[in-house]
Amino acid sequence: MIKIAVLEDSEFDYARICKAWELFSKEYHLSYELTRFNDSASLLEQFHSQFDLLFLDIEVPGKNGMETAKDIRQKDHSVVIVFLTNFSKYAVTGYEVGAADYMLKPLDYYSFALKMHKVLHLVSQNNDRTLIIQTKGGMHRFSINDLLYVEINNHDLIYHLETENIMTRGSLSDVEHVLPTRLFSRCNNCYLVNLKHVTKIKDNTVFIGTDQLAISRPKKKNFMNDLTNYIGGNLS
């Protein structure tokens, strides 16, 4: 499932975005979820890298879409951003924040569909992106899809892969900001789990490969919700 945030205060323009996505998803058999924000403050308050794609209207109440994008880039360097605007002059400025593209309003479906192929390719690349971890022994590069879970032990971070474990220094909170939240969730304060690799849940234990991790009572509800959403999104 593609999770999309739309920053748009105009009912008319938001309706056109919804219609465009409805047509595009039927044509290409995509599953998606739209979340609307009427102003930048609410988006920035609720944003924690849970979206695959952001549509940002340039002219909205409070901070404009460009300023909002700059703030988002402080939290997330890779989320795909598309600007919505009435003026093509903003296109060049958009590249300063790593925008994938811009779309002129009122939205035209043909133009939307043409650009979405490029945009979704970038989303797909993000979902299969790699991590680079610096350790005392050197640099390690691996795909996040090969990461089973991350463990914190005192100030040591342990990246558990299918073939090896990689240890470095840091905090689990820092790792959470880098990894996509739709794919990773904490089962307790010590473990950040790749939901893709969960094979079984029994009582308060999650099974990942040959490892069994405890699910704490405070984290259980949120962890199970994340797992349910992940499974549902990949079955739809």
C-alpha cells in the first residue's frame, strides 16, 4: 500500500487529486491511502516518516509548501515530494529540497498519470534502499530488506541481518528516524523489528527467523496494529 499525504486547503483541488488517484489506481491496480492536511502546522506536527509520498500545495495557510518541505527534509531526507502549484516558476525552487516533480493546478489526469510513473519509481527505490553503517572495522552497506531487527544494548546498536550482525554506537531513536515506520516497529524498548520478517506471534513473543523477541505490555497494542497494517497493505 502506498501511503500518501496531501497538503491542500482547497476543496476543489483536493477533490481532483482524489479523483486522479482513484483513476490511476484502477488503471494500474495499486493500493493506496490518502491523508489530507489543510495546513502545514498539522502536517509537520504529525509527520514521522510514515508516508511514502507527499503532495504539497505551495500556497497554503501558515508556512507555505516550500517552507514545509524544508522542515520535512530536516526529519526525512528520502520521502518523495511533489509540489502542487498554480505557477510553474516554483519548479526550479522545488529542486532545492529534492522535490521529485511539480504538478500544475487545476490537476489534469493525463499529465498526472505521465508524471506518476517517474514518481512511483522513486517511491519503489526508497522501499528498497540501502543503509550504510560505519563501525570500528569499516563501512557496511546492506539493503533494509535484509535487516531482521535492530537491538540496543546500553549504547551499542546491533543490526541483525540474515547472515551477520553489525555493531556500532548510537540510539534506537536515531535508527527509527532513518527506517520507514510502515516497515519497522518496536516490540519493546530494546528491539526495532522489520515486520517483513515476522513469521509468528505467540502470546507475548514475536518470532523472527530463528530468534524470539519479547513483546512488552506497553508496546504490544501499537506493535500489533503496525503488524496488522503491514500485512493488510501487502495483501491488498
